[in-house]
Amino acid sequence: MKLAFQRKVDRIAGSLICGLFSLFPGSSKPSRKTEPRKILVILLSEMGSLVLAAPMFGQIKEKYPEASVYALLFEQNREMLEIIDVMPCENIFSLDSSSFVRLAKSSISVLGKLRSLKIDTVLDCELFARISSIYSFLSGAEIRVGFHPHTQEGLFRGNFINRPVMYNPYHHISQQFVNLVQAIDSKGIPKVRRSVSVEKKTRIVTMGDDELGRLSEQFGKDFPHIRGNKLILIYPGGGLLPIRAWPLEYFCRLTHDFIADGYAVGIIGMADDKKTAHEILAYCQNHNCIDLTGYTKTIRELMGLFHFASLLITNDGGPGHFAAMTPVPSIIFYGPETPVLYGPLSPNNFNFHIPLSCSPCITAYNHRNSPCDGNNVCLKMILPDQVLGKAYEMMA
């Protein structure tokens, strides 16, 4: 489904459904205090957010070691949750979001399975999307934890969240996820009052020598002409939010300069990013610039590729968070969103960010629907020469 259609359905149908559920007797009353036995985590749409949720999963395990933990997410994000290895694969429930009809069918099936499990606690990690709040209610869980605007302006998600946590736009999202765990057995309003500090430490994914050896051998067969060259990877795509993309002409100039200095440059991305890759190839006209869009079939293969690279340069999005779980250093461009909230939890990355008066313009409060006219000055002000200098500094 297209993002604009999802927003429209969430705004119109979601508001009505949340309002209806709020009328159910006792829907907003705090549930009795019980030790959670079966906890469901709802984190539907962002692979990067799954990486940043690792501290939350650690907190659940520490605070409720006897509880079984389950997850509900979109099918395309399932692999990332399996990679970070925080629960058995059979405890992961996924939804098919490729069309409205498929989403409806898979939702009915999954909710039936969740109710049969008798889930008692739900942590809704979505910010102000209404669909996750609806799933929280329909799961049958007695304790429903989720973000709530309280006296702030924010999207209405129903009054049936009986452990409401105040969304704080000044704190890193990883710590706000931890707040959800703390709110399960908390009293008072706001539910969580704790000291917050963001630790630059992320989960490292271990890949065996045999696995890396196979990937390296195949890569060498596919691109024998770059043997002996240090490899720099770039991700110029914008994904679902093109406003987050550093200018393509800047990527072209940066790639040209790296190649002139003897590096090989690989352009990563989905198969849909091939048009962007071909523009960079056409600009450089050099066999040391290679198209890797669609080359890796899984996220794990992409992370294997990161092990062979000297540097990753990427727009804000999934690749920067995946790289944080590998040895590769990375440079990430921010502007429409801010690293203060969404930066990777790794000391091995550098975030380029120029906080203009209008930045960040993609927030929880506007459903990530930027008011920008497409002229993302916040990213255009980050110049190729600045990035080139930082890249050499990091590779040194």
C-alpha cells in the first residue's frame, strides 16, 4: 500500500474505530496489577526502530525474566527482528501490508492467534499511528501500554490505553521504548519518572568465518576487477520518504572523487533504486563504480557486505542502523529527521546534521508527513567536500 493511502485510512477510519472502542465500558480503567506472563510488542513499520528497540527488549528480559515475549510487525521487517535475536522465531507474528485486502485478512488471522494465546500485556511502540492502538485493544490484553499526548497536541488514538506514556520529542527513541516497559507496573501521571541517558552501544551481530568467506568468494567472482581496491558503500535512496535523500548530484561528485583516489564505490539499495544507481554510473564512467542495488537478497547478506567495506555513506534510514551492528564505520545524513531522536546507538558513526529553523520537519505530530516543498535545504547545505574530509578522517 502507498504511504499516502495508509495515512488517509489511519486518519479517517482509525479515528472512528479508536473513538468507538473508547466507549466500551471499562476500556480506559487501569487494570489490576499483575505480573506479566505474556507480553506482546507491537512495532510495525520501521526496521531501524527495531534495532533501536534492543534496549527495550533487554529491559523486558531483566524486569520480567519469566514472561514470554511476542512481537507483531509487518512481514517485510520480520528478518531484522530475527537477526537481532531477542525472541524465538515462532513468537513473531507478521502482517501482510502489500494491499488493504491482504492486511485485513492477515490481521484477522493473527489477532485470532494472539487472543488464543491469552496475551496479558501489550507494549505499543508506534508513536501516534492508530492501527497499532487498535491491534492493542483487539489483542484482548488486560494491560495496554502506549504513547499518549496527555495535554500535548497529538493524534487521537483512543482512551483505552490504560498505561499511557507521555511521548517526549527531546529524548532518544530507544529510551522512550524503555519507558513503555517501566510503565507496566507504574502508578501516577506521568507513568514514568526516571533518569535518562543514551548509551552509545548497540547489539553486534556475529557472522561466522564460513558465512563471510562464502559471501566474499561470491563477491570476488561477481566483481573481480575491484580486487585490491578498498570498498566504500553508498546508499543514495530515499525509500518511502524521498525528502530524506542527500542530493544525487552530491553523491555523484563524492563517488567521482573517491574513484579518482583509487577506491572502489558500491551503490547499495533495493532493486527499485537502480535508476538512481545508473545516474551515478553514467556520471562516473568508471568500472570501479559498481551497481549493488538488489544484489543482496537478505538484510543479513547486506550486513555481510558491510564487513568487507571501509566505509558506508548513507541517507537516514535502515542501512545506517544495520551498519551499527557490524564493524563498518558510517556517515549518515540527517535533516528532515534528527539524530537526537533516531541516531544509531553506535560510537562508530558520524551524523551530518544542520538543524535549521524548520528541522526536523518529519515528526510524530505530523504522521511523518513533511510540509517541505521538496527543497530540502537542510541536506543541500551539507557539501561534498565536507563529507569527503570526514570520510578520509574516519578511514584513517
